[in-house]
Amino acid sequence: MRIAIAVVLLSAGGAFGGERFGERGTVSPSGSVSLGFWGSGSNGSGLAPGAMVFVADGLAVGGSALLFYSSGSGLSYATFGIAPSVGLNLWVRDRLSFFPQVSLQATLRQFTSGGDVTQRELATTVYLPFLLHVTPHFFIGLGPSASIPVASRTTGSSISGLTFGTGGNFVLLNSVIGGWF
């Protein structure tokens, strides 16, 4: 793992930090807080700390860890995962940029009520945030995201009244806060 991080950082140009977000060599740690709907009508919230490295001007690669909790219809579950990502920063104005990102999420969902069920899922996610660069090296952002499952496997005893399918997950509000160096 350490070798992979070193290779990514070295391929990003060696020196950290551009004067402007999105310049080659820029490292951008960030975190996302989500409120929305996951699965069969459940409400949920989550955290996704991560980082991106700009390997070329405007083009970033990176990823995040995923931590979500959801409940509804008498069920609750926790989801854990990773999401390698690629993003493209497009400047709209001097302090405003559009930073669309695509990721491949690998998650494990463990139901904490209603039965002994574990679900593993691979999904493609698109996140479309606008970033407001409040001060040099600091931004906040907001935008929608959508997740489309590619593959899913469920193990364990069944949960009465619950159907496992491959429906998409749509987040109404997804925020991000971060910076760069």
C-alpha cells in the first residue's frame, strides 16, 4: 500500500502544491458528508474521507473510504467500503470550479436489525460537485451523486419483507470540504 501511494505521488510531479487547485502535483485531502436515500426507501447518512492527486493539470486520481448508516422500514444497516476515483476540475469563475468525479465503489453492508444478512456490492458512482474556493488552499462544495450497482452478492438468512435488488442509490445532497497543498 505504501509503495502504491509513493508511486502515485511521484508520478504527480514530485513537488506538492500548485498555486491554484487542479495544477499538476497538487494533493487534495477532503471529506464528504452525505444525507439521502439508500436502497428500499431508507434514510441514511455517511462520511467519506479521501484524497485526490492531480497527475496532470485538471485531472485527478485518488479515492475515499466509505462509512454509511441507514435505517427505515424496521431495518438498519451499516456500510463500509472503498472507492478509487478519477476527477476533472473545470474552472467556471475565479473562485468557482466544477469537479465531476467517477468512482468504482466496493462495499460491504451488514444489517444490524431484522436478520443476519451481509451484502457485498460493486457500483459505479458519479458525483457532480461545484467547489467554492473560499480562501487559498481551502474549498467547500455541493452537488448531487448517483450510484448504479454493477454486481451484488447477498449471504445469510433472509429478512422478511426485504427484496434485494440492483436498484440505484441517489443522493439528494452531498457536500464536500477540503483543501490542497
